[in-house]
Amino acid sequence: MKPTILLVDDERAILFAIREYIAAYGFEVDCARDKQEALNLLAGRSYAVLITDLRLFRRRGYRRAGHRGVCARTQPDAAHHPADRIRHA
């Protein structure tokens, strides 16, 4: 079974471009266009990685999702923010 990545962004062009790039490496990619859609997907299955535009989420969104994986966004400084640090900020 291929690892599945959840990609969350409200900009359709960004979702499409990143989804195509990641899928080319053999990953399955689920996409959500907003916070609620992402939370619904997270409630129904586990993901290897969550990639999101962090501006779509507030602290409570991470707490509710209970996500303990890797979070990133397209901005370069995102790699320095582990999920637990973001969750409890």
C-alpha cells in the first residue's frame, strides 16, 4: 500500500501543482480545500504526511485533528516547525 499524503490549500492551482508533483513520486494524495474538509478527512483515515497552508488552521484545528505527523507549507521556514511545536504553540 502506498503512503498517503493529505494536501490542504484553498488555492486550486497550488493543490493541482503540488498533487501532481507528489503523485509522480508514487504517493497517493488526498486534497482538501479548507479546514473543515481536512478535518473530515483526518477523522476518517491516517496519513503519512500532512502538507498545508498553515494560515487555514488555528491552534484548535491541530488539537482537534489530533495530528502527530509532519506538517509543512510552501514557505521555506516551515521546515523548522515540527507538528508538536505547532500544535502546542
